[in-house]
Amino acid sequence: MRGNHLGEFEELVLLTVGVLFDDAYAVAITNEIGKQSGRSVAVSAVHKSLYRLEEKGMLSSRLSDPESKRGGKRKRLFNITPYGKKALDQSMDLRSSLRNQIPDLAFNWK
């Protein structure tokens, strides 16, 4: 496993995998990120992040059963690993800690 540093987009993908839980596959993740963030995201960027996060040990994946329609494809479903949860927790703690250290005066614009 490599380091647990998360880029902003990786963090967004990891969080969305958690939101979708048992229905987290690339197209659904792409759509959910678009819906939640208002960002236009390419499915190829999501694929790249998913495989990078899996390589880092933060996600695991499995193939679903084939879709019920004739010739139905199997989807690669992703889940957060304990290591992924730890990375998310550390990232959120760091952001929160830094945010809490900003004095109110820094936001006092006139």
C-alpha cells in the first residue's frame, strides 16, 4: 500500500462510493458526483481514480451478477476498505482542524 494522501478528486470519489454503498460503480459514481457537486465529470476520470484508490488499498471491488436483460453486463462495484475509511477520517480531521484554527477576524471583511 502506498501513502494515504488523498487528492481532492480522489476524496470526492471515495466519499461518493460510501454514499452509494452497494451500488457504487463508475457510471453511478459519475452521476452522483455531478448531482451532488454540480460539476461535470468524465467517467474516464472516475475510472482512473477508482483504480488508483483500489491500488492504494482504499477501495475493494467485485463484479456484480449480470444484468437481467439478455446479454446483460456485469458491473464492477466498489466498496471502501478500512484503510480507505482511515484515510477519509484523517483527511476530514485535518480539514476540520485547519478550518477551526482560522480566527474569525480573518473573515471580517469590510
